[in-house]
Amino acid sequence: MSDINISIYYDVEENVYSTNLQILRQRACEVPMTWDTGANKSIIYSNLLSSLIGASRVRWFTADKIISKQSSLEIYKKKYVTTGFSGISGNELTGILCCLHKVQIGKLELENFYFYLVPADIKQNTGLLGADFISCCVRDCQVKSDEIVTGFDMGVYEEFYKEQAKKKKREICDLRYLQEDSPISFLPSPSDILTTAASTENLK
């Protein structure tokens, strides 16, 4: 359990709690995140993640195009943990479980931050920190005031997502590729996944 002291700011007019997320040691823009106990999963929308400076424009364009194309997503479901979300426009959206590394939320530094990368059916202004993250926090809150996070259980947080991947027999998508010059690609091509699947089938 990490001892910390983070303020989750309460906006009286909007009646929401919020904080910011950024990647450490990069010239990064902060991504605003709504603190939402009503959401069971943390989400970052594709248009918000692209604002994290350090991501190659070519790599980002490719990734954004992939997650917005339903035919490609059907293939990627064979490799990564995915789940469905209802978009604001009423469309069914598919989110890919991803991991960003060396992330800072408030004053909390995380080696790994897990969230679902979801295509934005309309432009989004904020991501969501859901109950998957919030349930691992020790919190103190007064009426109509900021929440104070005094502790975070990293072990419980990490174990939850490892179990998700193990249970679904899928991988978590590593987003180190967002860092310039990273050798790790975002997603394999659909043909690579189909070839791997066929090879595996032949070994049975």
C-alpha cells in the first residue's frame, strides 16, 4: 500500500470530481480525467490519447484508424482483451484493454496504468477513472468538497488486470509504442493474427 496525498478536485458548478493524467518524463500534455465511481472501467478516448506529446504522428494515425474500423477490431479481439461500450451517439463501441507506463495521476506515480482505449464517436473532452482504479484507493471526503486520496494498493490493482487477461486468455495491449523510437508496435496486422491463429490450429 502506497501512502500518498492527492486532491481530486470537486467542481461545484459541474458537480463532478476530476484530476489529470500525464506520462512522466515526456513533454506531455495533461489528459483530463473525470473521477467516476459509476463507471466500472477506466476509459481514455482516442482523440484524448493523441494529445500526449511523444507519440509519433504516423503511429498515432495508424492506431486511431485501426480502433475506429470495426472489421479490424473483430480480428484484434482474437489477441487482446476487449469489451463493449455504449457511445454517446448510441453506437456500440469496442474498447481495447491497454497499458501505459510511467504515468502520473495527481501526485501518484504508476509504473503501469490500465484503461480501455475507446474510439471517440464524437469528440470527447475528458477520460474516465472508473471503479477499477478508485476501488484501490483509500479516500477521505467531506460534503461538497475535494476528495483526498491517502493510499493506493498497487498489488490489488495489478492483480485485477492480470486476472482479466488470464481469464479471457487474451493479452493487454502495451502502449510503449507511443514513445518516440520505441521498437514496440501498437498492433500486429490483421493478416499476422490470422496467420498465427492458423498455425496454432495446425499444431492441435
